[in-house]
Amino acid sequence: MALARFRRPIGAVECLGALGLLAGQFNRPVLVLAAAGLTLTMLMAIATRIRIGDSLAQTLPAIVLFALNAFVLGFAITQNSVLCGSKSSPSDLATAHRWRQSTTCRP
């Protein structure tokens, strides 16, 4: 099978992405890059599953992981702006104020 040769490289990319998510807890750019990479990896996995004709049940793990990684990516991109008040709405203003007291906002 032609796709079998990609198993090890894809596994290595996924492991590096997982390490990036862990390291991203201390470094926001690393978190964004790792989440973006894993989101793209899962998007390509979904496309591959569809292309080879897999069932929804076989494709579902890739769909779930894509959604989770996309959520982490969205959160990582928007978290600093919400905490620092640049995009705050009345519903999250109190939360942003509490976080601003304990968090240094980066420009």
C-alpha cells in the first residue's frame, strides 16, 4: 500500500505536535504552531480517509482530533486579546479584569 510509507513520518509529526502542546503551556508561539500543525495534520487525515473511501466510523477519530486541535488553536490565538481587554465584551469584562490583575499582557 502506497500510504504505509508515511506512517512513521506522520507519527513523528504527531509526537512533536504533542510535545509542542505541552511546551506551549509556557510559550504561546509554540502552542500556536503546534496546534496549527496538528490541525493541518488532522485535516489532511480526514481528506485522506475520504479519498480512500473509509466509512464515517473510520474517519470519526480524525474529525474529533481536528475539532479539538482547532479549538486549542483558536483559544491560543484569542486568549491574550481577551485577557488584556482588547476584544472584551460586557459578558467577559469581569473575567478579563480579574485576569488583568494577575497577568502581564503582552503587546
